[in-house]
Amino acid sequence: MAFTRSVGLVVLALMTSTSTRGQALSPNKLSVDLKTALSLMQQNNCPPAMSPMVKEACQQQLSYTSNRLRVLGRVTSTTYLGTQQVRSPSLNRDVPAALFRVTFQSGGTTTWTIAEDEHGQITVFWTPGF
């Protein structure tokens, strides 16, 4: 099942401790946090550790995102695709972000990008659409 509606920048929080200043991203930790965030969103909840801008974006988009994620089912796997620089709206600067392909129980896949600040709050978490 494929979703084609573009949701633009879906910004949410994840609970991680990897800094974006001077430290390498931890794909294993970010993968766990990505799965946790998607699970919470399926239950119509924004993850708790997020910057104010990220929290606002999450709440505004949660109804649509939650419905789409419930249709896809639980996350069955994440595949780390690499790291790239992206603009963090919360920090107003470029930050390294990890890209993941996420596969769901339904067989559907989406690509997600995540980054966080030096305090462990996610400042970028988005998908190009699903």
C-alpha cells in the first residue's frame, strides 16, 4: 500500500542522547528512537522529548500522521541509509541527520530523516510523504 499525499516537513521529537555538535550520529540509537516515536504516533501521541517548534508541528499534523501510520501497521524493520546535512527549523542551522528506510507490517515502506540538538531533543524528523 502506498500513500502519495505529501505531508511536507513532519517534525517530531525522539528520545535520544546523540549530539549534533562534534559527535557522530548513532544509527542504532536513532533507529530505536525512530521506532518508539512512530509507535507513539500510531497511538495518537507526540513523543515527549521535543523542542517547542517540533512539538507544535507534531500536534498540528498528528491526526493525519497517526491515521496513516495505523494503516501501515507496526514497524518491522529500519534500514540505515546514511547521513546528510539538513536544515533544522528549530536550530536555524544545518545539522547532520540520519536517513532510514522504515518497513511496516503491511509491507509498506517510508523514508524518515532524524536529527537532534546537543540537549537530546529532536529538531528534525520528517518524511517526504506517505
